[in-house]
Amino acid sequence: MIQKRIHIFVTGRVQGVFFRQSTKVMAIKNNVHGWVRNLDDGRVEIIVEGEKQNIDNLTTWCKTGPANSRVDEFELSEENYTDEFENFEVRY
């Protein structure tokens, strides 16, 4: 069981289209923990930790997002796994 942590920035029509809430639903479905938030510059930022396959599933989903979104840019970086999260939350 390989544990992984990733940091994602998503650019495009990703605010006001339920991107954060949909990300939370997908994170819970894939049993990954962390958070998602809107940034002032219009991007969405996501940090998640969990099993590699579950992280990969969420990552694939984030590249397209929910129905009304449009992802123009997708930036992903891997970070050191810290096991600091107990759940997944939408941050404001």
C-alpha cells in the first residue's frame, strides 16, 4: 500500500461550478483526505493524501472536473506524505 501526497492547481472555469463540492464527493468516494479551496486569482487549489491508486483516480477526475467546469491548466506536484488529515474538507 503506497501512500502519496499531491498538490494540485486547476485553472479555467473552476469557480462557481461546484468544483470544490464535487472534488469533496470524489475524494470521499476514493477514500483520500485533505482539502480544496478557491484562490483569489480564480484557480482551485487541492492537497490530498491517500493510497496511490485512489489519488490517481481523483487526479484523473480533476483534469476534467464536474459537468459545468472547463479545465484549461492542470498543475500537479508530489510532496512528502505526512498523514496529517483525518478527512476531506472544503476550505473558505
